[in-house]
Amino acid sequence: MIDHIAALIFDSENNLLVLRKKTPDNRKECILPGGKREENETDEQTLKRELLEELSAEVEDMKFYKIYYDKAVFEQEEDFKQTTYITKLEGKNISIKNEIKEALWINSDYESKGIKCNPTLSLKIIPDLINDGILKLIHKS
């Protein structure tokens, strides 16, 4: 099973940060910042390492949110455990690097803007964030 630690990072307007990875097949699905735990790492060590690698950002604070189980999008449908943390970064600037193609700030109407998120994010995490009052529900007219 893939053990993945992910950051739920929000801006001042409660938009959620999502990323598009560089992939050989140019996949469009957005994912949360974070990554796989390395041997003997704690959740905090994993998240700090991954956010430094992906966003050139330091973690100021992280608070456990929820654990999700699904099939991995990028790893041949392997079983996948994603532990999520509401994360505050030091400073306001991020700079994408390494395998990251694009960083986007989304709210609940992301699909109407043509943004696609991976199934765990779109079917489980975002609905939970809306139901818990963390991600603002945008009413479409």
C-alpha cells in the first residue's frame, strides 16, 4: 500500500492549493501537495520534505484532518492511504519545482472552470472540506 501524506493549504480567501504533476502521458488531474513517506519518516518529516521539494516552502503549522483510502492515480491503481493535514506555510510565496507542472488555487466551483482533480480529491476530500465548512461552497447561478 502506498502511504501518502498530503497538505491541505488554503489562501486568505479559503481557496485550496492543488498541483498538476509532470507526467509522460501529460495527465490533467490535480492532486494535493505532499508525497510518499520514506522509511522511518514521521508524517511531519514527510510533509516538510515534500513541501520543500515541490513548493520551496517551509511548514509553519500542520493539524491532522482525515485519512482516506483509495486506488492511486499515478501508480497503476495500487492501494493508497492518504493522511491529510491542514497546513500553514511560512510566508506567502510558493515556487513550484521538480515534478510539478502547475499550482492552482481552487474553490468548490473548480469543475466549472475546467479543472479536473483526482478521484480521491474530487469525490472524498473536497466534499468533506465543504461539509465541514472549511472550503467555501460557491453557488452557481
